[in-house]
Amino acid sequence: MDNLFLLILTPIIGAIFLLFVCQHALAKKGALILSLITLGLTIPFICQFNASGDFNYEQSYPWIAALGVNFHIGIDGISLPLLVLTNVLVPLIVLTTFKKPFKGDFYALMFFMQSGLMLVFSAMDAFTFYVGWEAALIPIYFICALWGDGDRIRVNLKFFVYTFFGSLLMLIAILYLHQQVATHDFEWHSFVSLDLDASTQRWIFWAFFIAFAIKIPIFPFHTWQPNTYTHAPAAGTMLLAGIMLKMGVYGLLRWLLPVVPEAVASYGQLVMVLCVFAVVYASIIAIQQQDAKRLIAYSSIAHVGLISAGVFTWNLTGMSGAMMQMVNHGISVVGLFFVLDIIQDRTGSRDLRDLGGIAKQAPRLAIVFLIIVMGAIGLPLTNGFIGEFLLLKGIYEYGIWYAVFGGLTLILGAVYMLRLYQKTMLGTTSEKTASFADISGVELYTLIIISALIIYLGIFPNSLLHISSESLAVLTTFLGR
């Protein structure tokens, strides 16, 4: 079955049932079954996908006829990898919670968010896109606020205000574009066909860009991210870093570049400077962190800075690297945060000064953690290698100096990731790690799956690249329209 509407609706139906499940064990089993059903429903979309650059599986239903709003959804080579990423990571994230005392309400919020994410990645109507954008934000706010730690209320209020402000700007731009369309609809094809003057494109650019830059986040719109990632529950952090930030990069590709191409050409260099600066800035801060979770939070800013730079190269090489690295980053960062969550559960700390020598006590954890770290660094034959290579090659084609400074990620990334591994796994055991228990059962199987994905995409990158290549080639044509 390849009914896209049913795929998006399935997690919502399951979430409604999970809201009434109060038993921990039953909630976890129900959540895992629901996530696997959704993943199973995704398989036909992969198998029958036509990678010609056109949209597949289109469905359109009248929604708010008076406003010209249609529930119009479809998938192309830019949408499909992110849709698959979402539905692969959700079961893995559910598995990471099996030792947590979560009830059905936690998982219900997760699945409401999953539906919102799938709607974002498949919407071909701007109003529908906006609804999905907001629908994904509300559940993750409550996940972080209700199950986070520390000063979570203040931190998540800042996160909500930042993202809601960006959403408001985007809504204003969408409503303006709607008024410019002769048929007064919100269709993607109508928006990209508009012939907007230079001044209009400029303010539309900033309205969209700020909304997407906050979500990614791109420097200097990143200040909400480190604290939110640090104080969110582990599963919430995985949802934010693994999937939700991809909404912003997807927004750049789907809406910003084709709708206001002249403005993108005008402001592209400024954005490239911000992105490349973020790579160096966030990497240097990551190197200095003692809180392991905060270290990964800053490393994420550096990674998405390079991904965003690849988008703004507006060449096929750079955008192909961005697409691949979005998927790679999602897989690797979920693995990293899960390992840190295991360490914190067993030791009561994620301060690198309290850790060390875990490899002696937990060799299985040390091996899978090493594979995940190598993927994050971009070692050849891991998923990160081809993605970073394409990104840097595309950035080099855009401008050599951007590639020089962006390429520092190869050095700085290795420094902070190897430092993380050294401080946790190697050296002498501390008081907190002396009796560290090795992973087994669900923890082991989850990390083996993540490690297998890292190695598979490193050896067979074309299994992902061929899906998006034609759609990205179509996108490059908008600059010269």
C-alpha cells in the first residue's frame, strides 16, 4: 500500500490509544509496535519510488475551500530520504526508552510529533506545510518541559519563543505570497512560478530564512539550542537533533531556494559566511566542554552549519552532500546521545572529569561507540565520509576560502570527538566507572542497528544519493529561471 495520507495518519491514531495507557511495560510495547507498523508502511514508498525528479504519490483533498487551502501531499527525492529517516529513527528512539519509566502520554506526544514531521516533509501546499511545522513543535515542547531536568521550564520557554517567532515570520510571508497568486491558493507550484520583484524577494527571503535558521539552527540564531539539548530528556534530544532540525534544512531546499532565487543569489555569500563561521565557532566551544551532552550539542551546530553551507552552494555536489549528511547526522547523533544516556544512567554523571576507563568494564559499548564516533568524524567506509567529501567539494566549487575554513571541521571534529571517546572509554577507571556494567539486550541491539546503518551508508552511499540526485538537479535550475 502506498497511501501517503494513511502513512501520516497512522501515528496519530496510535497516539490517541497510547494516551490512555498508564502501564509502563504496555506503553513501551505498544509504542514499539506502532513505530514498526509505520516503518513497515514506509517500505512500499521506497520500493516503488520513481527517482525521475517528479513528485510521487500525490494526493490532494479540498480543506478550506474559501481560502484556497488544499491538503496536498506528495514525495520527491528531497522528501523521501527525510521521511524514511523519520520513520527509521522513531523505532530506535522508542527502543532507547525501554529502561525509562515513561507512560503512554510520553509516547503519544512522540507520535503526534512524528505525524507533524511527515506532514512537513510531504506537504505541497504552503498552509499544510505550516500546519505540520507547528504540529511538530508543540509535542516536543511538552516532552522537554515535562520530562527534562534542571532549569527546563525557562530553557524550553526560550526554545518555544524563538521558534514561534520564526514561525510567525514564515506565516506572514506565506500569506503575502498567497495574495500574489492569481488563483489565490497555497500550492508549491504556484509559489515557485511567481515573478517577484527584487525588493519583495529580499524581505520574503529573510522571513523564511530566519524561521528555518532558528530551527536548524544557524549562527547567530542558535542560542536556544545548547541548553535545550542539555536539559531535554535523552529521547527528546534525539528527536530534536536527529529529526527536527532537518525541518529547517528541508525548508531551505523546498521553499526558500526555488521561491526567491534572486534573493538567495544576493544574500548567499552572507549566509555562507555565517555557516562556515558556525563550523569553526561551535567546534572550538565543543572542544572546551566538560558536559558530554553539551559537547554533542555544539558539535551538532558545527555539523548543520556545514550542511547549510552545502545547500547555499546551489550546485548539485554541495546539495547532494547536504542531503546525505542530513540522514547521516540523524543516525549518528541518535547513537551518540544514546551512549551518553547509558553512561549517565550507570554513573549518575556526564561530566568528562568523572569518567574514564569504561572500555575495560564494557568492551561491547566501547566498540559500538567507536563506530559511531568514527561515523561522526567522517572516517572512510563510514556514513560521514562521503557526505562530508561532497559538502566540501561543493563548497570548494562555490569558493575556495569557504572550503578552507569549512574544511577545518575535519580537524576540529576529530579533536572533540576523539577527546569525548578518550575521556569516557580510555584511561583509568574512576570511582563512578569502576563497576560499570556492559550493554546487553535492547541497548546492545539498538546500538548494533545504528552501527550497521553507519557502515552500510559508508559502503553503499549511492543507495541514498540516487534517490535525490534528479530532484536536486531540478532544484538547481531555479537559479536561472
